[in-house]
Amino acid sequence: MDILTLGKMNQMAKDTNQALELMANHVYEGLNDICEVQAVQLPILQTAVADGITVIEEAAAGAGGTDMYELPFIMHTSHDSVSNGGCHLQWTVPDETKVVKIELQGGGGSGGPSQCCMIGRGGGTGAYASKMLYADTHFTPGSSVYDFCSGGTTPCSCCTCCTAINACGWCGCPSYANGPGLSGYCANGGTSGWNRCSTWCYSCFHPAQNGNCNSQPACACGNFDHQIQGISGTLHESQYCWNDKYSIAGPGSGPFAVSSMTGMDGCRANVGCCVHHSLFPSGGGGTPYAHSSCCWGGWGAGGLVKVTYWK
């Protein structure tokens, strides 16, 4: 290799070293700039995120509160007693409360009575209703007062004559609430069971959940937000006549009501009132069938009131 070529190669190596050194300096300076930006911007970003979370929490607290509280079910604790009268509670809204939710479940209707050759529907379930109330708009925390009343159990239904279809039972007892922001707010009790002369062996009656509050399954009333109507009892007959006849109390309606039960009792000596225990809450009473003696229809179960509030 001649001296001229070697000199050119040395110069190229020097130029490459200078270029690498210059690149390294630029990378170093760039990293310093990034670190300086991070040192300044990262705390700002962290503060912004924290402030955003605070704003969200304050907005949630202002709209509905973040801490939830519940009152125990307002109801009569003696589920086994006839005509127990329900339960009443007067309640003052606690300080700092922002939202109150009031849920009502109406009581069940009694079953119908039976005597010689009678069969009929069981009692229906009561309606469900819910209502949301807000501070300043509806109530004043620390001073507004509400009255809550849960429907009690019905009486048993006594015997009547055997003439076609008779509405012989007792309608269920309503549950209701009174106070600021409410107007006639209630959940009506279930429809009563009824009886009829059993002359058809193939007739069946199915659950119903329509119509009006006067003669059809129970509905809510007043300024409710949501409702679920009560459901009537049913009656089953078949080609086997007396060997396959029974009534059914209304199925559950709403988040608290229970499912139905079947009454298949050929009762004796006036014991129909104890055909079966009505199911709490809101269960309808049983309607027995009878060949001869008088059978009383079972009582309808009571309702309840559920109160939830947020601070």
C-alpha cells in the first residue's frame, strides 16, 4: 500500500471518529433535554391526573353521594299471624344525605273460600314500586320527615254460597310512603282469590298482569318512577276432575316478592284458613277446594318498605 492511500484512510478514520463524537454529543444533549422535560412535566401530569380524579369524585358525591346506607326492612315481624296490621315508621332524613330511594312491596290477597263442589283461584301478589328523591329538589337533609307503612296480612276469607264466580276473598293490603316529594305514592295489594261452582272439568285459568287497579292485578300509584304489577293466582282443572284440581297463589312480582305455592286441599271441618302458610312478602293466600264442608281461604302475606340513602 502506498503512502498516499494510507494517508487517505487515516483521514477517513478521523472523519468517522469526529462524526461519531458529534452524534454521541447530540444524543447526550437530547437525553438531557428529555430528562429535564420529564422532571418538569411528569409532576404536572401526575397533578393533573390527581385533580381529575378529585373532580370526578366530587361530581359523584354531588350527584348521588359515595357512601350508601340502608334501613332494615320495614315490615311486621309476625308473618304467621292473621291481620297483623303491618308496620309504621317515621323517619327523619339524616344530615348530609344527597339521595333517598324508597321501594314498596304491596301485600298479597287472601285466597277464596270453598264449600260443596267449589274451586277457584288463589290470591294474587302485590305490586312493586320504586322512587328516587334528591336533596334540595325533594327534601332537606336533617329536617325532612317521611312516614313509611308496610301492608299487613289480610284476614282469612269465610264461606259463601255456591253461585258462579264470586270475588270472595280480601284484597291485599297496600304499602305506602308519605313526605316531601311524594304524592299518593303506594304499591297496592294483590287481588283476592275467588271461587265458583265446579261444573267444568277442562277449564284452566292462567296468571294475569294487566288491566286496571280496581278489578285486575295490583299496580303502583302516585308519582312512582318504576312499577311491576302484581300477578293473579291461577286455577288448574283437567279431564280427571276432582282427582286433578288445584289452585295456585300468584307468582312473585318485583325484587322482594316470593314465588307461588299450590293449594290442593280437600279440607275438613273449617280448617281451610290453615291450608298452607302464605309466603312472605306479598304472597297470596291459598284457595282450597271442597266436596262438602266449608273451607276458609288462606290469608294474604304482608308487604314491606325498603329505604336506601346516600351521603
